[in-house]
Amino acid sequence: MKNRTTQPEAEPFTSQPSGKPGVKFWLGAAVVACVVAGAIVLGPHLAARSDVHAAAPPPAAVTVSAPLQKELSARLQFLGQFSAVEHVDLRAQVGGTLTQIGFKDGDIVRKGDFLFEIDPTPYQIKLSQATAQLASAHARLDLAAQELSRAETLKRTDAGSIENVDQRAAEQRRAQAAVDEAESLVRDARFDLDHCRITAPFTGRIGTHLVSVGNLVSGSRAGNGPTTLLATLVSLNPIYLNFDMSEADYMAFVRERQKQKGSLADKVDASLSDETTFSRQGTLNFIDNTLDRSSGTIHARATMPNSDLLLTPGAFARVRLALSTPAQVLLVPDASVILDQSNHIVLTVSADNVVTPMQVQVGDVRYGLRVIRSGLTLSDRVIIDGMPIAAPWSKVSPHDGSIQVGSDEGKN
């Protein structure tokens, strides 16, 4: 048997002549060229990014200053609203046709000044009837008294009986009761007639008339029936200034007030919306007996003199309540105090130039600056400029500055 030799299978592609490069060679060369070109183009950029990561940014520049120390008296400040000490809705106690108005809208009227008149004719007639009934009752009483006197005379001479005297005495008592009833009817009729003329119950400013002449108004002496509102009248001097204290302010007020032997804690200063000074003085005369659970505040009220009649019920004013004698306090710019939920934070710079947050207790604004009750010392360096770029616990480059003092009579 002849041996059969296995021949290798032919290559699918024949080799190119050695003088011409193949396809694989050209593909490899293209890849190498792209890599070299990319390295040439991206090389400077990669080097630049490497330099950026290598160089650390400089510390943020901030301005710092020690807290300002000043002698100030403790006080609280609120927004208040004026209200009248006396306020009345003028309503008729008798009904009828309105015949006259005795004021101009917005006038200052004095106590007892004439304001309105209701047609008195029906009530004059009623008074005349009651007066006539009273005269008739007096006549019957006189007759009963005479008959009783005669009956008693006859009884003493045995010409009359005891029963006749008793009968005449009873008739006299009935006549006296009729007189009393007639007198009450006269007073009732006179009351209605007198109240046809409505006068000012106190001195104050009257509003606009709500009913014109010729209108029929309803009245009720007992106030339990429908009545017609004619106008409103409010007193002006003195005037109330109402405001609300938070629970924290109320506790501070109470504790300071217990320390005062005089009436310092009862003095209040007020400033109107167009005024820059607290030139109006009043006296705190009322604090409510309970805190409002819904708002967490307690209502307070001061009495203000208003001789120039400039203060108007319903207007707003700023209220300052002095608490204690002057004492040394620390002040920082209000912008340097950060509200963190319920806490107040001030950013300070430590000796190694690290931003250190300090929790503080704040007071009101004085001289355009925020009062710091606790949490800072005179040796602390407070950031007064550059706070947005000063991250807590980061290094900064501090520069010394100064805290500017403004007016203590501003709107703060």
C-alpha cells in the first residue's frame, strides 16, 4: 500500500512581494501616527493641568476687628399700634326720623356737643299723655284723702263705721299707687324725649355720619333689639400704644423689673414711622395675665400723651422699653451675625488664622450694630468683611479693619 503524504492547505491570500508593504503594516502605521499626534497636541494641556493640581490656592483675604465695647442701657424694642382709650358706636335709643346732624365729618367734638336729633314729636305727645294721667291720678288721690278724713271724723263721733274708714283708706292707697304709676310713665316719656337729641359722651374725633337726614332710624334702650349705627367717636388724648412681647423678651423684662426700685422699667419711648428720634415718652400701664399659646407672645400696653393730636388710632410706631441702668456691652456689625436655625453664629479668626465659628447670644441693634450679650470677648477677632469666602475651619489671610458706629436713633 502506498503511503499518502498530507499536503498543507493553501493560504487564502498570497503574500505580497517583499518590495510593497501589506495592509496590516499600513493599519499599524496609522495607529502609531495618531498616538504621536495626540501626544503632541495634548501634551501642553496635560502639563498645565498637572501644574494646577500641584499649586494650592492662596488663603481667602478677610477683614477682622475686635468687638466694639460701649456703655449702653439694656432695652427692648417692639412694633406697636395706637388705639383709642375710649371708643363708642353712636346708636339711637329711640326710633324715628333723623331730622338734624350737628357736626362735620372728622370734627373734634367736645363732651356734651350736639350730634344728632330724631323727630321728637311722637315723644312729646307721649309725654303730654303721661303728664295728663299724672294730673288725673293726683286728683283721685286728693279726693281719696278727703274722703278718708271725713270717714275718720265720722268714726270719732260714732256717726261712721270702722268698715267705712278701712274702705276709704284702701281707696287712698290705690290712688297713691296710681300716682306712682303715672309718675313713672312721665319719666319714661321724658327719657324717650331727651334721647331724641344725641350728644357727645366725651371729647374726641368723630367719624363720618352713616345716616343722612330724613332716614328712619331704629333704636333700643335695652340694646337687645336692632339699632341703627349713626357714627363712631374716639378719644385722642391720652392714647394707648399696644404691642406684643415674645416669651423671651417678657422674661427679660420681668427679671430686670424686679431689680428696679423705681419706675424705670415702666418708661417707654416711641417713634412714629416718619420720625428718626424716639422723642415721645409714655408709661407702661398694662401687661396681660396670660401668654397667647398660638403666637407665644403676651400683650402689653402703654399710655401716651397726645396733646398735639398727632397720634391717630390705628397708626404704627416703634416702641423702646428701657430695662436697666447703663452697662458695658459688646457690639459687632449686624451682617457679621449668622442665623443658624435657632442659634446665632459669629465667625472669628484664631491665632493661627483659622476661621472659628462662635455661638453667641444677641440683643437688639444699637448704633447700627448688633448687641452681643454673651459668647464673645474683647480679644476675639471678628470677621467684618469677606464672610462669603470664609469657610469655617479654613485658613484665611486676615487684615485689620474697624467697626463703624452709626446713629442710635435709627429705625433699627
